[in-house]
Amino acid sequence: MAVRRRIPRLKGLSINRLIPNILTLLALCCGLTAIRFGLQGRWEAGVTAILLAGVLDGLDGRIARLLRGTSKFGAELDSLSDFVSFGVAPAVLLYLWSMQGAGSFGWALVLLFSVCCALRLARFNTMLGQPDLPPWAYNFFTGVPTPAGAALVMLPMMLFFEWGGGFFDRPVVVAVFLVLVSFLMVSRIPTFSLKGLRVPHHWVLPVLLVVGLLAAFLVTAGWVTLIFFGFLYIASFPFSIRAYRQLERTAHEIQTQESPIDPPANPGT
């Protein structure tokens, strides 16, 4: 009787588990390339590279969860990539584009932005997997996330690309955005998170239609579309704060109703 020999299987990581890290490295390369574009004075290409890094950063985490490729190594690599792409690259671009005209004061403000970005990432890493967070709290970020912060702080550049003039590139205008966005990143303001967003079945076609229209606007009027969504995101802050407080109040009321009430003491004892 012939004995079948088992063919040994190759050991190693599946390529699926490497895809999220590959996307993270691509985002890092986009951030570094944005710095190169800034040194060459190619401002629009630099901003585009940072925005592309933001798209890749949004994909790597979702793909990691879908492919079950999450790891501590990937999380650390993602944080380093985020700091370079969204904390260093925008600061270098803004300094070379406008803030170097403000001397040491301009350099101090771009340093402030980078430091706040690092603090934002450190706080986010410490809050990952906190068991004491209620389920509804995962629909919000604490402060503005770093990719959104990078996009917001580059709004003066986008405004300049579209309308030009000698206003949006003034150091005082850029300084206002640097200070405000730095504060928003390290603040405790709850902002909407789309990670837990679920689309009802009857809304699938309308959502696809909106995505198609958005793609058309990005191709035909890219900077105007990005500027519109940037200010729309800022306008959503009061609504996110209100929604967070309302959910917090509702959860507290439910917890109060469900908590056991101690029976009154018997006065005869």
C-alpha cells in the first residue's frame, strides 16, 4: 500500500496581511514627495500629494479590518506615516509658501502645528481599545483627526490656487489657520466619525449618485469642491457637539433608570 507523502506548505505571512502596510507606506511616500514638491515650488502638486496620502490613510485601516490584517506593527507604522504626511509635510509647504516671510514667528507657528499633530496622534493611540467607552462614543473623534487637520490648514493654499490675489498667501491669514487648526486637533471637541456609518438599503442608489456627482465636481472644479467640503466640515462642529451631548444625556438617563434602587431601611429595626 502506497503511503502518500504530505507536501509541506510554505510558511509566512499572506499577501493579504501586507496590503494595509503597503498602503501605509504609499501614504508615507506621498507625504515625503509633497515636501519635495514644496522645495521645487510646485505647490499644487504638493497639496495634491498630501490629499492623496489622506485617501490612502483612510483606506489602509478599513482594508486591514476587512482582511483581518490588523497588527501592532501596522498601527505604529500608521502613526509614523500620519505624522510625516499630515504633521510635517503641510508645515513645510506652508512655511516655504508663505510663513518664511514672517521670520522666526512663522517658523514657531508651523512648529506649533507639527507638535499639536504629534500630540493628537499620541492621544489617539492611548485611546484605542478603551473598554470604558460607550458604544455610541465610537461615532465621534475627540478633536479633529490629523488628515482632516492637514486638509483644513491648507485651505489658504487651495483658495489661492482658485482665486489668486495677494490676500490668501499673506502670513497673517495662514497664521490664523495654523493656530485654529492646531487648537482643534488637541481639543476635546467631539467631531463626527464616518467609521461606524451604515447606509440603509433604500439609500444605496442615492449615495452612489452623490458619489458620482462628487467625482465629477472633483474632476471639473477640484479646488472649489475641496474648499466647499472643508468649510462644510467646519460648519458641522456645532452639530457634532450637540449630537454628542444629546447621546451622552440619553445614555445617562437610561443608566439612571436601570440602576437598582436601594430599598428603604425598616424604621422598626
